Amino acid sequence: MAKMSKQEKFDHWLFFATECLKVAECLFDADLWRNSAGFCREAIKKVVNGLYILYNDDHPPYLNTKKLLLKFSDKLPCTVSDDIYEYFDEIEIFNLFNWYPNSKQDLFFKQNEEKFEPLFQKTKEVFAWLLTLKP
């Protein structure tokens, strides 16, 4: 079996990231905000994993999205804004593998769609912005 190039590995991560974003949108349209938020987080995480591979030619370590991006932010063509890092902090609480609801999630969803729609829109913006960081 031939070894995958960095670009092929990135494309692999991007395929699944795009799929997660589509699932998030379907769940959002069905008013399933908590699950949609989980897939938003997964979409962003997968793009950052792919970028890590492009910049480091190594498998990404198991870190949260913000910490992972900080690991290679010095190699990026631009500075990552505090706004992006704050978004990463906000989205991190929606880890799909945390199957048990927690108080942070409960607080967030008390406002339902009014609170979630801006987060969902921000996810799409951050997703597109991350793609501009490809070397």
C-alpha cells in the first residue's frame, strides 16, 4: 500500500470535516441544536487536524482544537485572532464523545435557537477561514 502524501491526508480529513458540517446543518434544520453543536465542533476539529498534517507532516496529537492550532500557529501565513480562539473555547464544550449533558451545555441551550444560530453561523465562517490557511 502506497504511503499517502500530506495533501492526500489533508483531503481525507477535509472529506470528513465537510461531512460533519453537512450533518450539523441537517441537525440544525431539525432543531436538534445540541447534536448539531457537536458536529460543528467535529467539523472544525477535523479541519485543524488536516492543517496540522500539512504543516508538520505528522499525525496530530490528541489535543483540543485551540491547543492543537497553537502548536503550529507560528507557521501560519497570518495571526490567529483572539476571536477565533474564543470560538474554539466555546465550541469545545460540545464534544460528541461527552455523551452526558453537562451544566455548560444546559446553560447554553436554555436560549435554544437564539443562542445557537450565531454559533452555527460562526462555525461556517471559521471553517471557510481555516481553509484559507492551507500552505
